[in-house]
Amino acid sequence: MKKRKVAVLGATGTVGQRFISLLAGHPFFEVVALTGSDRSVGKRFGESVHWLLATDVPDGVADMEVLPTDGSVDADICFSALPTEVAGDLETELARTGHHVFTNASPHRMEPDVPLLLAEVNFDHVGALERQRRERKWTGSIVANGNCTTIHLSLALAPLHRDFGIERAVVTTMQALSGASYPGVASLDALDNVIPYIADEEEKVLEETNKFLGGWNGTDFVPAGIPMSVHCNRVSVRDGHTETVSLTLRGKPSVDAVKASLRAFRGRPQERCLPTAPQHPIVVREEQNRPQPILDRDAEKGMASTVGRVREDPILGTKFVVLGHNTIRGAAGASVLNAELLVAEGRVG
Ligand SMILES: NC(=O)c1ccc[n+]([C@@H]2O[C@H](COP(=O)([O-])OP(=O)(O)OC[C@H]3O[C@@H](n4cnc5c(N)ncnc54)[C@H](OP(=O)(O)O)[C@@H]3O)[C@@H](O)[C@H]2O)c1
């Protein structure tokens, strides 16, 4: 297969760096352009980035020049790690100039013609791209990721909603500091502390989960309509969001049936053996004290959600803990997998 030329937008940031690391030596994609803000444009990537990953900057990338983010970007596919404030307009401009944009930013997520794609869960939502291209009169596309918390929650809920049906859920999150970008929360606010508020996050978890788990009827998205109570907290963890979930499933399945449903879950990325696909999108652990961020966030190279402590809940019926890496499966890795899937299915260009 001829490699597709790809750009990373917002390449110097927390998610941009993950993209660069995941795309090194990728069999489908070749990184040909990196963009940043005015702070970095015209500089070498190596001198403008504050590299945060334990692996080195991939060969050749440090010497690439950081470019402006506009329609002149010379790549078919753009992986966007742009901040919310600028992403909406810049991504629209790129799609209008024929680019296929896979974004982590929130502005386009809930639009009625933008697939909020979770590769194992709702491939049928890419049907919305026909509406998007027809109504917006462009040949490019925008495909969005959910936010980092919602992706892991929705991966864990997807098989349960498909196999049993979810009537209601209560979710409490413990979200890592890297989810707030770099430098994020000031150290004196973060250390020794839990912050029980993340702006707009609870609304996003509710809306995006219902879009992910809902349907596409050929014209519109049909939300899943699951009532949820969501509490979001920032905790002093570097990477990896942990979420406790209590929920009511139709038919009151046993704990073993719930675990079997989670363990059996597979999707198109696994059928197609895509390069970034985890073998097991959901890893179920039996230990009483798992999952934990430092032990489980890198499961399946950071591409799986790990579920543990599946047990009966005296009020809602079932409860468990789910954990996943926020900048890999929760951001850059999810976009790369979405792009692999759309390329493999012949849906981009
Ligand atoms: N962090 C996470 O875990 C996570 C997870 C899911 C989704 N997201 C979303 O992903 C996006 C990126 O998050 P992040 O944590 O990587 O943010 P970040 O660390 O603040 O990085 C932002 C990047 O955007 C660039 N940028 C800033 N202003 C720009 C402009 N006007 N034009 C072009 N580029 C500009 C920055 O370039 P310079 O360095 O040159 O200024 C930097 O490369 C956000 O929309 C965020 O909500 C983040």
C-alpha cells in the first residue's frame, strides 16, 4: 500500500506528541507536516517542543520545520490536536480545502453531520460523511473523537448496551493531569488534592456517550437516550483516567454474564487486524485492587480500556471500574485507529 501523507496539527502539544510517537514507522501513514501556533511556526520542531514522552523524538522529526495551520497544508489526512478555541474554524478550512481531518478537539463533535467515531463501536456513523460532503459542498471530511473520559466509558458500555440494554448509569471519574494539557493544573493545586470540577466535562460525557452508543438512521444520529448522572474529578495522576460506573442493565444479567460480554467484545479494527487495533479492546481483570493507572494504563500499548471489580450493585444492579490511557486510546491512538479503519474501508479519498 502506498503510504498516505499526513499532518499533525498542534504537533508540539500533549496530544500532538502522542500522534508523532504513534505514527513513527506507521505502515499506512507518513508524517510530512507538523503545525503549531505563532510561537513555533518557522522553528525546528526539536527547538519548539517540550517533549514529554519517555521515548525519543522519532528520527527525522526534530529537524522538521513547524508550519502554520491553514488550507495550504500538503497532506491528505490531518490529525488534529488543536486547542478548542481555534480548532473549529481551522478544521473547517482544512476540510473545505479537501483534507480529511481526524480531530480530538470538541467544537465539531456534536454536529449533526460529523461522525463521533469509536472504531469498534459505531462504524455505521461514517454514513454521515455523505451528508457532510453533500451539504457543506466539500470533498474533505471531519471525523471526531469523543473526549478522553467518554472514549473509555463508551468502550466499556458498548457491549453491555448491545447485549443487554442500559437503563441508567451513575459515573464518577478520577481524571489524570495530562488531560488538562501542558502545563495543566498548577502543581500546588494538584498535589495532595482532588479537584471536584472540570469545566463542561460532565455535560460532554453525557452527550457524547449517548451519541457514541446511539444509531445513524441514514439521515440523522439517534442518541441512545441513556439517563446518566456524571461526576468529574481531577486527581493527582500523570496519565490514565479511572471511572467508577454503576448501572442498571435490562434483564439483570449475572456478574459472569457481564464479564463475558465485555471479554468477547471485538469490532471491525480487530477483524481487519489494523496496525493500531488492540487485540482485546476491553481487558477484564479479576484482582480486587485493579485497574490502577500505573499498572493498567498501558494495556495493549495504551489502546485498551481495562475493566475490574465487576460486581453486583445493591441499588442499580451492576458496578465496575474502568480505566484507560487518556492521550493514547483517549485521544491520538483513537484518531489513528479511526483513520486506519476509514482508509481500509475506502472511505477517505
Ligand atoms: N490532553 C488530553 O488528554 C486530551 C485528550 C483528548 C482530547 N484532547 C483535546 O486535544 C486538543 C489538544 O490538547 P493538548 O492537551 O495536546 O493541548 P496542548 O498541549 O495545549 O497543545 C496545543 C497545541 O496546539 C497548538 N496551538 C495553540 N494555538 C494554536 C493556534 N492558534 N494555531 C495553531 N496551533 C495552535 C500548540 O502549538 P504551540 O506549542 O506552537 O503553541 C500545541 O501544539 C484539545 O482540543 C484538547 O481538548 C486532549
